Amino acid sequence: MPESRPRWIFFDCFSTLLDDFDETGDESGLGSIVDIPVREGYFATTREFADAYSEWRKDRLTGDDSREVLLQDRLADVLAASEKTGLTPVQCLVTEMVEEFEKSYPEQVRPTPGVEAMLAAWRGSVRMGVVSNFYLPGWPRRLLADHGLLHDFEFVVDSAEIGFRKPGAGIYRQALRRAGLTHDRADEVLFIGDNLRNDVLGPRSMGMNAVYFDRSLERPMPERGEWADTITRWDEFRPR
């Protein structure tokens, strides 16, 4: 934790304020729909589809292009790249998959352990906002409201609504504007989240302070980020 109290805290949403990962650590949220492209003949197994989606994410979302890609466009790309011809046209199948996702995904979302007490501890002493990557417009705000957390935040900036994602500079600039801060006042912000690239290195490149929320004790993670200012539980994140 920085020694001085910030004026603003910007929170990541998923795996920070809300958890959506399953027992394997997967946070794609696609578990309920992976059987649909198999049923229609685009993939031989659910694992084959999941691997294809994972590979698409790695190719499209880890480079310098910070434009967000909505869920329906992600699924259309993955299905169109399949070497098999399905029984149902791609766009019809994408519509079915998105509708099923919208019904099932909220059931796996829950507040992170201790988040309510953490927000209560900061309430009134700092101003707070949310800066989130997501692939359906408005859903971070909707899910925070579903779990009674939205009232603590003055704004929610989500990548699907504004069209670009972390760690591109555009989404951080949008958050600073929403907070009424110019770039030279970015050091009044403390950013916290579970992704070292998106929630620590990206904000720091914009002049913000940052804390890394290491979730490796609660979920399988491919690698554990290293950072000087790190917490592993919300009870470690309190005003000094």
C-alpha cells in the first residue's frame, strides 16, 4: 500500500470485485455454451472448441491492438475459422450461443471474499470508480448492481461500451476524464486489480499508483505476478 492516501481508487471488476472463474481457474465464462458448436458439427469436442477460443484470445487480445471485440464477434471468428462445416449457419449459431451465455453466466458470478467489508472501510474517505474489460456492453455495471456493490462507485468504464480495452491507454484516459482528472494529476489515483499487465503496469505507465491483487491462493493461475505493492486478501487493503 502506498504511504499516502489516494484521492481516487480505480478498481478492476472481474477477479477483483466479482469472481467468475470456475474450479479450473477458467474465467472465459463459456462453460455453459461449449457443447453448442460441437452439437452443430463445427468442432469434434468441447475441448477442441475451448482451445480454439483460447488461441483466438491469445492471438487477438495480447498484442498492441487495444480495440475491444464483442462476444458475438469473438464467437463468429472462432466458428468461421473451423475447418468443419456446421449444420447451422454461423450467425444463427452465434445468436443462440450469446443468448445462452446471457442466461447462464450471471449464475457463476459472485462477490470476491471480503469485498463488502473492504468497500465499507474506504467509503467516505476516497472516491471510487471501476475500469473493466468485458465483451458485453453494460454488463460490469449490471453485475455489480446485482450483487449490491454498484452504489459505492461514481462511474463504471467498461471496454465493450467505449470500444477499447486495457492495457491500451484509451480506457485509462477515459477513466481519468470521468474522475475529472488531467493527466498530470494521475498520481492522485490508486489502481488495483488481479492482472499485472492491465491493472498495474498499464496504470503506472499513465502516472497512476497501483496495487496488485494476487489471486493465486484462490484460483489456479498460469503464472504469479511479482510486484512490490501486493495484497492477497481484501482485509489487507484498508486506509492507513
